[in-house]
Amino acid sequence: MRVDLGSHRLHPSIEPRILADLQGLLGDRLQKRQRNGRIRLLGRWMGFPLKAADLVSRTPKGFAARVMRDALVSPFTRPREDTFSEVVRAGLGRTISETFYLPYARKIWGIDPFRLSGEQARRRVAADSFVKLAARVVRGSGAGGARGSSYFWYPERGYGAISEALAAGASDAGAELRLGERVASVEAGSERVAVATLDGERIEGDFLFSTVPLPVLAGLTGADEAVMTAARGLRIRSMVLVYLVLDASRFSTFDAHYFPEANTRVTRISEPKNYRDASDPVDKTVICAEIPCWFEDATWSATPGSLAEIVTHTISDAGLEVPAIERVHVERLRAAYPVYEAGFERHLEAIDAWVSSLPRVITFGRQGLFAHDNAHHALAMAYTAVDLLGPDGTFDLEGWEAAKRRFAMHVVED
């Protein structure tokens, strides 16, 4: 059974030309699917994306009254400081922020929300006002036939099939793909750029397009101490993925279960089998639990058995039946989420200025720009980079700087 590194979907707001290319590569293997998730709030399950009927019928009356009160005063509320907690409180009120966003933020990014920059909220909270939240709830309920983001695109053979199809297309077009190489250093000259591998090979080119984390790139290029100090000021949250192979045809009918509340370290459990129509094994299924952590902390270093216990306790506490587990598999992602701590901007500006001084090094993607994004955003960045590469081998650096300013407006779509 093909599974993903976490839960992934191709969002419907993807640029039409990129979607057309993927459909050309994947054909009908790229399936259009309706979302069918749920979220654990106030000790109860609700449909996710949120639906108006659930919010009315499944929340306590006192909760609904507090939300309505917050909605009335929110237009007149301003953040008292530029922090995640204040931006969310001013936009969505104390009730929603304290019930959902603040506990979730602590789990995802590992620090208190008042220590996170307000930019973290602006990049990560798409429904940042009651008007936007209400619009999403209406779309989620299917009112007026508008489904909005209630559907997604997903390949028959898992999300990795997108990368595989792009790789095959690039190879057919003459690209040489070398996976698993270990890079020792990068030489970023004014005329050429070179990558040296740990095996002693030197590979030269006109440009280097990089998606590796910015602090890693700084180290590979031998950047000066001022740049390395700025790089150390940018923290990246890690992730442990716990896969449970279950002796059952299905764990549930839902594609994903979200856990924003503070009573568990798990943030989401997904079941890849429910993301697609495919020839998956009939009598087995796999669920994937996501647990954010810091690199080499106790969670990162925990045994598979200990991590599986965290997941099974989460399932049990949510009122679900703990399934029969046949096997546990763990994947560890060192670089998952950029953390926008208060004051991160000065570190990022210093790193960005340094990258901009390297005329033949172009960085993009979540880690390459230290940006919160979806896959369709990262694909758009890559397409833009290609657009700016001229047939004569020149690159439009001014156009790229303008593009980066547009990328800074991206907001993650859940």
C-alpha cells in the first residue's frame, strides 16, 4: 500500500496551467475527490471543513453565545501587539482562538503563541476574520452548491506519484536525475556555480536552484559569521510520522481526523486508503499519525512502541475503538514547519539579502524561502523560476525579487 509522508492533497486553487500539465502527465490517475474529514473540538467530533449544521447542533449553547458575542465586537478589536495570539484574538475572538488556534499553535510550532510573530497567523490562518470564517463554513456545508475547497486532487498511487510523473517528464526531456547524493559544499561564483559531493565529485552549472533549508545552504556555501548567526536564528520544527498497519479493511470512513486540542501531541491522523480509488489490499489498511517535535528531543528519539502508545491513547480518548495493530513503522522529518518566532524577520532579511548577493543561486519552496506554503504554491514558484530563465541562459533577477514579494502573500490552505 502506497502511503504519503504525512497527509497531502493538491488544492483546487492550483494554477490552471500547472494542473493541466499534471493532468497531462497523470491522466485520469489524478482523481478529483470530495473532502471527508472531521475535527475534535470541545470533546466532540465535527465535520471538517467545518459545516454550519455541525456548529449549530454539536457545540454547547454557551460556546455558540460566546462566539456570537465575539463576532459583534471583533470589527472594533485591534491586536495589542504583533503576535500570533493577538492577531488571531482580534480577528476571530477569544472563544475560537482559545478553543482551537492557540492550543493547535502550541502543538504545531512548539512555543507559546504570544512568542510567535503575528506573521505566523497571517501566513497560516486563512479565515482570519468572522466574515471569512462564515464564508468558509457556508462553502463547507455546500450551501448554494458552492463547494469551494471541499474537494481536492489526489493521484491513484499516492501523492508521491506527482513527483514521480514530473521526474519522468523531466527525464524524457533530457534532464539527468541523481537521487541520494550527499553534498559537501557549494561554490557560488559570479560566472558559474559548483556543487561538490562527499564522494569527491564536482558538478558545475550556470545556475543552482535550491529548495534545501536556508540555514543548511548557508553552511554549505561557507557563509560568513553574520550570515550563520542569522541562520541559527531561524528555527524549523521537526515531525515524527507514526504509521500503524491495521488488520482491518478500514479504520474509518474519514480521510483525516484533526486533533487541535491540548490533550494529545498528535495533530492529525490520516488514512491514505480513503484519499483515492485504487487497488489497495482489501483486508489491510494503514493510518498515519503526525506528531510535531524538535529535532532530537524526547519525541524525536522515542521508540516505535512508545510512539504507537501515544497514537492509540489519542484514538481511545477520542471515543474511537483501538484497532488491532499488525505493525508499526516510523518516519522522522527533520525539516517540516518554519517557526516564525517574534523577531524572526531580521534574521530572515539578513539571510535573504545574502542569498540575493549570490546571482547564480535561486532558492524557493517552503524551506528555500522559509515560507509557509502548500504544494501548489511551491509548484508555482518553480514555474515562475522557469519563466524567468531566458533562452540565452540569463535569469531575470529583478523579476525574481518581485515574484518573491508575491510569494510572501501566500496563505496556507487547509
